[in-house]
Amino acid sequence: MYPIIIIIIAILLIVFLIWLAYHQKTLKQRAYLMKEAIRNKDFMFRISTKGLLPGERALQQALNEMGETMADNIKKNEVEAWERLMRVLTHEIMNATAPISSISQAMLSRDDVRNTPLEDGIRAINATANHLNVFVDSYRKLTQLQNPVMETVTVKDMVAEIIALYPEIAWDTNDVIECDIYTDSSMLRQVLINLIKNAVEAKADKMAIEAKSIESADGNRHLAICVSNNGTPIPPEVASTIFVPFFTTKSSGTGIGLSLSRQLMSKLGGSIELLDYSRTSYITTFRLQLPVAVNRPQVGH
């Protein structure tokens, strides 16, 4: 009798040791994946908690939430840093160009300058200074955004109003759920229009808007709005810099659209990002994420 019990215990011990070794290997793989994600500045990792013990599951959930929190904080810090930098730049540039513009304008009215070789040069200086003033002034809006005026917004109605402005685009809005959110309609509308205008300039003739409810790591519900287009793809080497103010790949662009969109979303308590993957049949997908405060009817899952 005792030998049988000893054999059973030995088998169970061997099975346990095999499981423990496999389990430890799995935990090492998880640690490696998280380390690589952080090293590559990808803080949006979400590693499954399946197969973990209760304590390990709680720890993995906490790490997943920590990654999302870090990503949100980094984006907010980037926006604040760019705001501070642009305030300094616009102030200094305007201080430098204002006297150049006024002095050159005054010189153009002098009799000893009119109809002389000096006039063309001074006029060029004046035009350049004025152009720089206008250029810098366009960036002031990035640092002088008003606080949002919150109201109940019906997402489906807003999307319908916006796409009506672009009849030349083939639209797919079948995946826009029926829901209300509490946000600033003007700011959200501006972000969506910026994305559509960029897509049109990238020669897109087909776009899709998807809106669905998701649950974040903190347990709160958010509205995710995905905007996809089939225009010219964004080169991988510039994908990480498209939200940087002043950056643009267009010959006539100012680099203000996407950076403004990110700041608007930050004002709304949300975020905007370029996804690494796109919706099927499309090339580029941006995702907006907003907190859901008002639902009508209950937001679908």
C-alpha cells in the first residue's frame, strides 16, 4: 500500500515540478516582452492574464494599467512641453520681426527710397517680415486654446453632419454605434475634419469611421473613434513625428493640423494616435479615445 502512495506522490511531485518549470519560463517570457515594449517606448502593451495564479494575475493587471498610465502621461507631457516651447518661440520671433516690419514699412514711404534701387530690397524685407508674422501667429492658436465647453453630443449625428461636407468620398459608417458623450462638439468636430482633410490631401477617395465602446485598464468606459482612409501611406520613418508641431511632409503644409488635434484631444481628456495596423481595405487608421460620461441608450459592447 505504502509503495503505491509513494509512487503517486512522486508522480504528482514530478508533474508539479514540470508545471512549475513551464510556469516560470512563461513568467520570464512575459517579463521579456514587457521589457522590450518599454525599451521600444511602446507603453500600450496588454499581456494576457490567462493561466496565472491570483496574485500573479493581479500583478499583471497592475502592470498593464501602469503601461497605459505611462503612455497617457508621456503624451500629456509632450503636449505641455511643446506648448511651452511654442510660447517662447512665438514671443521671441514676434519681438524680433515686429520692428523689422514697422521700420521697413516706414522707410518705404520716404521720398529718398521711392523709385530707387533700395525700394525693391526694403519691400522684400517688409514682405518677408509680414509673412513670418502671419506664419508665427498661426501657431499661437496651439498655445491659446480655450477651455472646452462641454455638452451632450450624439456621435452618429455629428459623424453624419461631417461626412456630408465631403460628398466626393465613399464613406463606410456602418460601425458607428448609437451613443451620446459629454464633450466639446466644436473641438471634436475640428479633430475629425483635420483627419479628413489630411486624407483628402493624401488622395484618399474612400474612408471609414468606426465608433465603439471600450473598457480601459482602469475599468472606465471610453469611446474609441477610428478614422481610416485609403490615401497615400504615411512613411514608417516619419510616423513617430507626425504629431510634432511644425513637422510636415507637404510642400505647402504648416505642420499644425495633427499637433493641434492632439492638443484638442488632450483638452477633452482623450487621446489620438496613429495605429500600427489599419482597418481591412484601408491604408491608414487614426484612433481617437474619449471618456464616456453620457450614454443613450446604453453603449454597446
